[in-house]
Amino acid sequence: MRPLEEALVAELRMLLHAGVTPQAVRWTVREVVVARLIAEPSAMHDVRTTAGAVARVACRLVRETGTSADIVEAVCRATLETIRGQGGSSARWLDDAGRAVLEALDELARERPDEAEWRWLMSRIERW
């Protein structure tokens, strides 16, 4: 696992354990993504990698802790909102970042074919 993923998993686990709202999760994710985009030179690959990593973290939490779809949606939306909100070059790569998020969600949906909520969540993120 990459350092970004490790740090975000630890942070989100702590927040979920504390019972915070999805809004608090979104704020945390935005802060992490902004820090990552500022620290690393923005290139399409970096933005896509960051978006995919954050979505994989949300999917990992589902697998390990049974986190609800609401939290996964909050994480994915916060990631895409942050990339769009940064403007400049990272916003140009929003579509590619969105595809990375959908790929991570698709992986989870394939692992859990009996749970329709993951396909439903993918359709909500696609329309975003």
C-alpha cells in the first residue's frame, strides 16, 4: 500500500470509530487531496493516481469494516470536488480522475455482486 493510502486509512478509521458525520469525512478527504496535489507536481498521472488511491481506501474500509455506501460516496465525491475545485491543470484532468474512482468502485462491485448498492453508487458518481 502506498503512503497516501496508509495515512488516509488510518485517519478515516479514527474518524469512523469516533462516529463522525459524512461531512467530517468529506472535509478530511479534501484536506488530504489538496495537500497531495500541492506537494506533488500536478500531472495527469498524479491526479489519476491520487483519485484512484483515495477511492481504493474507501473500498478497503468497506471490505474490512463494513463501512456504509454513504461514507464511500462521501469519500469519492470529496475527491472529485477537490480536484475540480483546484482549478488549473488538475481540473483539466477531472474526467480521468473520475474514471479512476469508477474503476475502484467497479472492483468493489465485482467482489460483491450480491450487493446492488455498489452499482447504484457507481451510477451516482458517473452522473456527478
